[in-house]
Amino acid sequence: MKRFISASLVIITFLVGIFTIHHFFPSMLNGFSSPLGFFDRSVDSVYLENTLIYHEDHPAFARRPLTSIFVRGIHDISGLEYGYSFIVVQFLFLFGGALALYYLSLHLLQDHKKALLSLVLFFVSFSILFSFFGGVNTYDEPLQYLCIFLSLLFLYRKKFILFSIFFFFSILARETSVLLVPAIIYIVWKWDRLEKNKAFFSLGLSLVLSVIFFVVYMYGRGLVDSGSTYLLNERLEHWKFNFQNLMFSIESTVSIILAIGWQISVGLISKSKMSDKQKTLLQATLITFVINTIIVLFTARAREVRLFTLPLVFLWPILGVFTEQIKNIFKIILKKPLFFLVSFFISFLFVWKAYIPTATAGFHNGYRLYLFCVLLFIFFVLYLVSLKKNEFN
């Protein structure tokens, strides 16, 4: 019970902070209202209701009905305006997903403190911290993360029916969960034969049920033709948008760095200190990173940073292990003032001169500050790698 309370307090603290910055600055929650009335903002239910309708009708999103069903359900049951219903649903999913992550981390690391630190590093990840700002525009991801973390928890606990159920719902929440399949196969490949076969059967069952659901649902709503038209005429043309000129090409590259840059960097330099299970999760992250990044760059708008975050579902649960390494990197920064100044100058020039966010109503200065910190961090990681020094022993 004490662990639940302490984890809940950490989660609630971060959720209050996330809500506060999204309330005070232009975001989905206030309809991207003008910054003039800084302390007079209110939830924009009209905008969020229109967002709900858009996700219900647009062929790219209509096949993901779960979040919309919950938002409408809360509205119908409680009478809350759609804006407040949206906020209740999303922050409950974020709370549940973070709590599931904590228990997954606790199972993997067997350390309450490190599991809490994994929670902290989860919340300071770009697409969580800036969830509802322009250019991130989170909608289905909180429910997806909740279901994925629960499915992985039950997979590691060898509760294969529950794994199959929650992985099925993660696909329904957002079909990109399918991209995790190769990494999941990699994770269970070295298990004993009986457990591996059970895991593969459960995974296959969730995939088959997902296909059946999507076929029935898409035909039932008459979305097959519009979905096919969107896929051929728009979805497969997004790569042209991402690389239309140097400015957009830089933004597309920066989106990857913002989403996953510092997490993968610290994971790679800490590989020698990982257990076999942690190494497997890092490799699962890298497998998903390659697959997901290629697909996003060529079939989606890369400036939507959250799209690159999916591989972190395997790395977030073990990030608490790396906190000592992260602290040591900052200690090294203090010992290398010249290199710090050079890195500071290069990062500053890139962030405020070369990187130009294009998303409407994005929290651009916040993005730049976050990118600046990530670049400084990566510079010192590269510095350590180039010297081939084991600074963490």
C-alpha cells in the first residue's frame, strides 16, 4: 500500500504540473487561445468537442474508436462538457498508464526507488511533458500506453490470456501497437519452449481478433472506401511534406531527437552495466525504433513528435536504472568547462537559428529549450564515447 501511495503521489504531482502548463499556455485544452489572458484561460469545450468529432469522422482516426467512446461516455453519464470530459479521460489514462508503468518497472527492476525514478523520467519525456501542445496533439496515446504497459506486465508475469486481452485493446486504441510485434517476438524468443509457444499463441490471437474487429468495424461504418482513398492519396505522400525543403527536413530530424534522443543515448552508453533482461529490452527498443522511424517518416507528418515515441515503451520501465549514469554525465559536464561552452554555443546556434518549428500554435520556445538541453546531453555522451572512457565505473 505504501508503494502504491508513493507512486500515486509522484504521478499526481507530475499530472498537476502538466495540466498547469497546458492551462496557462496555448494548448488543446484551452483551444490554443491567445496568451493575452494568461491567468484568465478556461477549458475550450467547443474546440475539444470539434476535436472529438474530427477523430470520429476522419478516415485516419475513425478506426480508433476507444478514446472517443470514453470521452462521449463520460459526457453522457456525468453531463460534463466535452472539454472537461476529454481532460478527465486523458488524465485518468495518463494516471493509469503511469501506475501500470510503475508496477512493470517494479517487476523488472525489483527496486521501489528505481521504479519511481523510471516514473519521473517517463514524465519528463518530451511527448508526455508537452502532450497537448500544438505539434504533439496527443489523443489516443494515453490509452495505448496504458494497455501496452499492462500487456507487458502480464507477459513478464506469464499471464498470457491477460497479455493477449490488453495487447488487443492497445491495437484498438491505436493500431501502431502492431509495430511492437517484432520486438515482443525477440523478447520471448529465448524463453523455454512451452512459455514461448503460449506467448506466441496469445500474441497471434490478439492480432487475429484485431483484424476481425477492424474489418467488421470499418465495413460497419462504411469507412473502407474513404480509408483506402486517404491511404493512397495522402498517407503515402507524407514523406514529401517531411522533406519538402531544408527547414522541414531539419524539423523532421529534430522530432526524432526530441522524442527519443536522450533516452536511447543513455541506454546505449549504459549497456555494459545492464542485466541480460535489461539488454533485451534495450534491443527491443532499437528494433522498434528502426521500424517505427521509417514508417513515420514516410507515412506521417514527422513534426508530430509523439509518433516517434512508441519504442520507449520498452525502455521507460528500466530508465530508473540509468539515473546514476545520468548524474555522472552532469558531473562530467562540470569538469569540462571548455567543452561545455563549445557545446553550449553550437546547441544554441542550432536551436535558435537552424531549427524552425512549423506546427501551428506549438509551444515553440518550450520545444527549443528542451531540444537545447537534449543536445547538450548528447554532446557529452558523444564526447565520452569518442574518448572510449568508461566514466561510469
